[in-house]
Amino acid sequence: MIIANIEDYRKKCEARLPRFLYDYISGGSYQENTLRANTGELQSMLLRQRVMVDESHLNLSIHLWDQRMSLPVVLGPVGMAGMYSSRGEVKAANAAKAVGVPFTLSTMGVCDVHEVARKTGVPPWFQLYMLKDRGFVKSVIERSVSAGSRVLVFTVDLATPGRRYSEVHDGMEKDPTLLGMLGFVAQGATHPRWALDIVTKGWPLKFGTIAEAMPKGVPYGKFVHDNFDSSTTWKDIEWVRSIFPGKIILKGILDPEDAKRAVQTDINGILVSNHGGRQLDSVTSTIRALPKVLDAVGGRIPVFMDGGIRSGLDILKVLALGAKACFLGRAWAYALGGAGESGVRDMLDILREELEVAMILTGCSDVNRATRDLLIKD
């Protein structure tokens, strides 16, 4: 297959991975209304084409805190990436390093934070879920600090997991039956390239960060349901701050009232996110939520957005509304699952090329100066 865009990587990922893994990446919760809205509403936004503007010199880079990023893009946290391609988190982090953008390691990653930092030479940003065992959570945060992580992405929209029908059908949500286990094995056997890569290069196959807290033989979905903490409140941000000295981004904000409350705490950024349509279905798309969150924040801290971003044109739309940068999830997961590290790097190159085209044809020479004037207003 000749790869032209992220949709091509989705198709390649679907062909290469066993069904249960592809479903985990691509699926949403319940009827997947929010999953579809994320992409559909973003793609339906219209850019304002302008002509006869000198676009011979483009700037796609941004500065965030003390870091220069070659693109206004962050590889966001994606669980189980080390199952899509051997040591997948390291591969994605290496691709991000080569391009000059940050990589965020998920709490539910196969590789732990020290492995990623050691093998890439760049400490990753680290994404945190709040578990009931606060002593263990404290040790997880401390490990990220000791590995050199300077940004913590604290996810706050997974107090309890949304119901994802594809994962129920695949047997990932609860204890799989013997028939279900045989189904996993059979799926692997019918995807020999994936199986050979994982079996020969992917060990140890465990959740690197939470391995100590996860009893042997407990399915992923059951662990999440039983251990993620639904008692988490705004006061817990103070507790996290007492342990983590770097920048903290709060991930999972959709409502402007929550955004107003968030800026009253000791955080450094907000990530507008609905967990890729994987949590509460029928909530607003992120592109629809973004303007109100930005208004509520009032420029006091940077605001980021994820959800539905599939092209460089999408990135420009998000920046035009006022976000500092975009977090990518499925985009890099599809590329990793389809083609490993080279796929992730190529995916980022595709986004760069598409962003350049969008900038030239809208008369925007600098991503830092993208405004709502680039969009056609309803």
C-alpha cells in the first residue's frame, strides 16, 4: 500500500493487528456518537482561502515553556502501545525525538518511563491516572521524576471506564472465557508478522508502570474498573503538585466551569479532551468545546486539544481557534501499528506537509499567529 495520509495508516494497522488490538485503538464508547463527532465536526469546519500573500518563509515551530517544538504537535498518551509493535512506546518516542516534538508515555504503557528515557535519551512527558492506592501512585510519580520527566499529564476523565462494546465483544472488559482466550491466540496466529515481532522482540509483555499493582492474570478492563479512583477531587491536584515539581497539564476538561475551576489550582495547562470518544458518549466534541474553554481560561495558561485530528488542515483549524498545540492519539497509534517507528515518523512528516499547504493557501506564515480569521464563520 502506498501511504498518502493517516486514513491509509488506519487501514494498514487494521490489516496488521489482531482484531482485539485494532478494536482497542479504533473503538469508542456506547454508540460512538462522540467519536464520530470529534472527526466529523472538525472536518466540517471551513478554512478561508487567501491568495497573493508572500508565503515563501513559513514557521511551523512553537516554544512551550522552555522547549522548542518543530511542530505544534504532541504525541499524546496511548495505552498498550507496546502491543501494537515491539517496545512500541520506545519506537514512538524515537520518532518524536527525530522530528522534534514531545512524546507522552501512558500509565498503561508496556514500556516504563525509565526504559523510554534510557533508550531514547529524552525523558518522556508522563501521563498519570489516579488509582485508589495513593502510595503506589506516589511511587509512580516519583519514578517519572527520577527518570527526568518535566511534564505530567494528569488525566481526570477516567474516574470509571466508559463501556466500549467492541472491547466487551473481544473479551477485554472482564475475565475472558476459555473460548475467548483461544480467540486471542487464534487472532495472533492469523497475523504472523505481528506475532513474530511481538514474540521475538516485544518481551516483557506487561504494563511497565503498573506491573507491581496489577495481580497476575487480571484482565486489563477488570483492573481499570476495580482500581481507578472515582473519589478524586480538585484537592488531589494539590497532592500531585506536592510530589511533581515540573509542569502539570490537566487532561479531560470539556466544560468551561471546570476550566474556570482548573485555573484556580496550581496547574500549568489544560488539555481539552473527551478521551477520544472512549468515555462518556454523547458529550460535546472537543473542537466544539475548545472556544468556550479558551474563553474561560482567558489566556492565563496554555490550552491544548486532542480528538479527531487526522490531517495538517485539522491542526491549523485547532490553532486558529486559539489552542497552543494539538495532542495526537489514534493518528500515531495507527502509524505504529501499521509500520512501527518509521510509520510514526512518516505520519508526522505527512502532517507537516499538510500543515504547510494549509498555511500557504490561507495566508498564514507563522503558526503562532494563526487566528480565527483563518476560518469561515457561520
